[in-house]
Amino acid sequence: MRIGSERHTYEWIDSWAQLPDSSQRRAGWAHHGMATTSTGQVVTFHPGEPRILVFEPNGTLVRSVEVEIANAHGLCLVNEEGRDLLWLADNGAAGPAQVVKVDLEGRTLARLERPDLPCYREGRYSPTAVAVHEARFGGNGDVWVADGYGQSIVHRYDAQGQYLSSITGEEGAAGPFRTPHGLHIDRRKEEPELYIADRANRRIQVYDLEGRYKRSFGADVLSSPSAFAIDPTSGSLIVAELRARLAVLDPDDRLVCYLGENEAVCTLPGWPNMKDEAGQTVRTTRLEPGRFNSPHGIAADAAGNLYVTEWLIGGRYTRLTRCESADTR
């Protein structure tokens, strides 16, 4: 099945990830991110176990590694001296809220402490995303962490893990963040920028890498921005929207098209799951090829193929294979 149009046309590969069946997989409520490695493999997290999963582009599982966190809600891949590493944000739904750096063998290499700020004397800390101003791209190694489910603040740490500062959305004209769910350092322009998925405000806020507000956009075309990926073949920003679609934006932040749009499903009882006759929440039977249910994590590879995880019991892993003919349409 094909979705999209013109240069953003894709073949929908349903149930792409070849993950062994288990009771943990069927019962786990997937809530995690995605990334691609320097060799083109795809990294994500198990829906019901504390495991990093690494797949070949064809969906073959090549590595399953246990880690010391319950849920890699936010997953950011970095490369340090030729070595792929992962920053993981665990929102604390099934254990302690924490942000850790691990290698692809699951070993913990670093941990970021929650800032000692007045808002945390009684308020919850629940990190959802990480972005790194990587040295390999000319950055200083700063690590940005979104407390998306807690105090709706974005924190900045230096390369050694020392807390530096925070931003709240009140620095500019747009106003306070409400669920800053995803982060992305955009390097398409001469000066890199920090994109923040200000989800509950239905917009994206943009800052420079010193934490200065630059602009806000998307309130007229976005419903629930949650995560980001860059299509390197077109320079487009692909935004995972929790309310059942992907939004494709050009380098000037303008909407190009939606992919897999299915927002009507979000109005059905129990979404993103279903209710059984006893009123219990169960995995949905409403999933269908070509239509999303609840995109939560996204990644793109060097060829412009997209990989999407969704937020629902049992998880859903989809590949959108970029059509070669899209360049000539």
C-alpha cells in the first residue's frame, strides 16, 4: 500500500519489526522512541520489557539488550569518537524517572541528575526527551532534557553532565510550554536550532542553542506534535503527531502534507486502545494498514525511509519505504 504524494510517497510496511511474541510484548503499553545508527540499523525499545532492540532495515531483530531503566520514552542516538551511544529518558511511569547514557551493550555510562529547582520540592519530575549538541557536528556537547510530563520545563546540561539552565517557554512571545514532549536539534541552517514539540499547545517552539527564543509555529496545522525526524533526501522535517498522523514540513516550517492521517480514531472509546465488554482496557483491533493510530516515536534513515512506533498496548512498529519514483513526480 502506498501513502503520501509526489516526493513524499511511501510504501507502508505493516508489522515491520520481527519481534518474538511473548506475554510481555502483548501486554506492554509501548511508550518509547526510535533512532537510526551510523550503520543504518534501527534502535527502539521493547513494549513490555526493559530492553533495547536493534533491527536491520528489513525488520530482522539483531540485538536485544537489557538496560537499567523501565521505559526508554525518549531515545537519542549520539556518536562519540566513532561509537554509537544512546541517551534514554525514562518518564518514571514504571520506575524511577531518570536520564541515562548507555552503550549498545546496555552498559550505563552516565546519568543526569534532576535539577535542584523549587518546582521539584513538591512537583513531579518526568523526563520525556533528550537532544544533544554533538561535537561531531561542531557542537559543544550540551545535553537538553525535556521534562514533558512533569513541570513542562526544558533543562540544559553541559557535556560533563553539570546542570546549566532551564527554559520554560516564557522567554519569548509564545508563552509557557505545555507538555514539551519532544526535542530535536535542527542542523539544516547555518546556525543550529533547538526544536521543541510543545504538544498540548499544538505548536513547535524554536530556540537557539544558548536558550534564546526565536519563533513559534504550527498552531494552524499541527494537532499533537510529539517527535521529530529529518528526511535527508528532501530536507523535510517529519513530525510524529500523537493524534494519528505524520506531518511533513519543509525547511521553512511550512506544511507540505500529512501521512497516514486518521484523526477520527482518536474520538473512539478507549483510544489509543479499546474497552472490552467488562470495561477493561485492551489492545485495539482498529489498526489498519495505511492509517496511523498514535505515532509516538519516529526515525529516518539515509535513504529517507521512515520508522514509526505508536503508543498502544502491544506496540506497533511500521516502516514507510520511500518510493524511488517520488523524485520524478
